[in-house]
Amino acid sequence: MGDPSRDGRQLPTPRRWAVVAAAIGAGIGAGLLGTSLHGHAWFGDGLVIPGGALAALMLLAAVELFVGLWSRSAWVVVLTGGAAYLCAGVLSMQFGAFGMISGNVQGNVWLYGIAVATPLVAWWAWAILRPRK
């Protein structure tokens, strides 16, 4: 009983369909939550600090790292980020005069930040998961 790492047992590797479903679901969830969060900012003296977009990127990175470590694969991080990017891309489409992500500082940091954060988190997951010599 107790911690599996102490007595030498390891949890079984999740099945491939479960990994893909978790990655896509987590990516869509992070994309939706990040999009709802990204618009918050602090304004002052001509300066815009996109605090919501930075928080949304931290949320995405945490979700990506969790799913990557759970599945024991750095490629799942990329799949999660791709699902989040696709979700945010659909939400940024301008339907008439309405779009949830606009081309302001917050929107640009959120959209381009997904493309920057995902490979960095994938590398981080790979570094954690690689076998030790």
C-alpha cells in the first residue's frame, strides 16, 4: 500500500485512444478557458500589460505538461497545443462584427503565445521523461 514509486511498481501506460482523447479534450478545454481569460489587461500611460493572456498561456502550459507526463510522451503535448490552437483559431474568426479574439495586444499574445509555448513545453516534457543514464 502507499506510494507506488516507493515499492517499485509503476502505473500502467494509458491506452492510445485514451491518450488522444485526453489530449484533444484538454486542448479544447484550455483553448476555451484561455480565450475567456486572455482579454484581461492592465492599462496605464499608453502601456498595456496583457495579464490575462499571460495567465491563459500559463494555464495552457500546465495542462500540456500534465497531459504529456501522464501519457509519458512529449508528442502528446504537441497534440494538446494543436487542439488549443485550433480552438482559439476558430474562436478568433470574425463572423460579421463579432469575434472572441481580436487583433489587439491581448489577442496577439494569446494566439502567437500558443505557438511559442507548445514547443517549449514539449521540450520540457521530453527533458523530464528521457531516461537517466
